[in-house]
Amino acid sequence: MNSFGRIFRMTIFGESHGVSVGLILDGCPAGLSLKAEDFEKDIERRKGGIQKGTTPRQESDLPIFKSGLFNDRTTGAPITILFENNNTRSGDYEKLRAVPRPGHADFVAHEKFGGFEDYRGGGHFSGRLTVALVAAGVIAKKLLQRIQTDIHAEIKEIAGLTDLEAGLQKAIDAKDSVGGIVECRVQNVPASLGEPFFDSVESLISHAVFSIPAVRGIEFGTGFAAARMFGSEHNDAIADKTGRTITNHAGGVVGGISNGNELIFRVAIKPTSSTPKEQETFNRETDTMEKFSVKGRHDLCIALRVPVILEAVTALVLADLMMLEQKIQRVLKS
């Protein structure tokens, strides 16, 4: 549903054009230093309007703490954080009740919720809720810093080009949207995290990653290129008793369990569904197909805003796994 994690457990709530969006984070240890300014860097990285090709919609996104903090320290109680929605243009979405946008959740939302869904700006399906993921990620990263685990994601391709400016210009020239590839690398991941099969590191990260709107694929280590390699070529030779390997085709995970090497994975981000290009879609009121152009404020390339969100969900998964292994608890008590 709207929650993820077992010990370090997050719930998100809100709609794109509702009063606010937010999160409840349960399981955070008491005593962690946490202030509003801790969120500024990552919240700014997620915002639209700052980078070329992103939506001009701007929200202040100042975190409003409702519970779980006292004297700038976590109390051990659930942490509740709100982000207000103040810069909305709901009128842009009035027509969507009759004409669901191609590539969006308008049609399935109507089918699932019987027409009671908030259709403005995509409602609860909107990428607006990723601000809550980023906020939870800030807290998870602070916990992971205690054991020197560092997470960094960056865009590797836009519109199939490694020259990111050229890829973005491709969208601008075509007056259309484009996708991209984002890579995430995690340093200092302890060996032994994860379980075989259903709770493997890859399974849990993939589960969290697909909560990010627009993600269409994921690969770890060598990924799909492994299908074209010999086994002797793909196998990572173990170099010493720490488990360090000469190569890292596995991407830091073997048998579903972290092996102590760098965790590496990449995600494919689809082109933004809201494109200024004229398209065809079905009008449920007239029972006919008609020409349709998406109005409103949207990203030409949503991949530009994904790196910080990808870091956040990765941090959530790793923090939960480390708490299950009691690795963070031991450090906090030492």
C-alpha cells in the first residue's frame, strides 16, 4: 500500500494539489540530531525550476515537523513531516475527468477508485510525493553515515546520449519529452546484508526503486550485458579475506546478500508522459478518440530529478537491512 520497510518503516501520504504531502517514519532510533537545515541540500536537488528542462512549478518545501523530535533530536517516536502545497494550478486538470492522459495513471485511478480519486496533478500518483521519499532518505542517510556508508547517484544518459546537454537539447528541439539512465553507487556496504530469494538486496532495492514514478527498468553490476558474457569472464575473483573482488560484475551482491564490495545499479527512466506534442486519447464522455495536448507545468526530462530520489530509496532499504542485522544499533550504542 503506502508503507515500506520492516523496522525502519516509512508511510507516505497526500496528493499533488491537496493541502500537503508528507511522511511518517517509524523505527528511527532516539538521539539522532535532526534539524530543518539537514533537509535543504537534498530537497533543493529534487526541486523543479532550478535545472533546465524541469517543471517551473516551485514549492518552498520547508519541512514541518509534527512529531518525533524534541530539542533537535529524534525521540524514538514516529517522525511526522509535512510539506505544504502552495503553488498549484488545478484548473489545468479539469478536462482530465473526461480525457485520461496517455502514459499517466488517470484511467487506472478512475477504474480503481470509482471516480472518487483526486485527479488534480495526478493526485496521489504524482511525482510530487517523492519529496516525502527524499525527506525520509535524509534521515536514513544520517543513520548510514554512522557506519561510513555513502550513496551517490548521477545521470549517465539523456535521450540515449552521454552528452547530457545534447540529450536535453534533443527534447527542446523536438518539443517533446525524453528519458534517461541514472546510476547509483554505494560505498562501504557491510557484507551479509539481505537474504536469499525474496528479501535479497536486489529484490528490496528494486521494490523501492519502482515506487519512483517513471522508472522502467533496473540492472545490477554488469546487468543485461552479463547475458552476452562467458561465466569465467563474469565471475568476480575473490582477492582477500574481506571479500574484496578483482572485478565487480555482480554489483556488490551475490546470492542476494551484500559481499562488501561497491553496490552498483542503474535505472531506466521513461520520457515524461506529459508532453506538449499533440496525441490521441479516449474521451469517456463522448465515447470517441480525440486529439489531445497536455497542459500544465511539466519536466521535459524527469530523469534530471531522479538521482536524489534514487539515493533516498536506496538509503531507506539499506538502513532497514542494517537495523535488521543490528549493525546501526551497535554503532549508536558504542
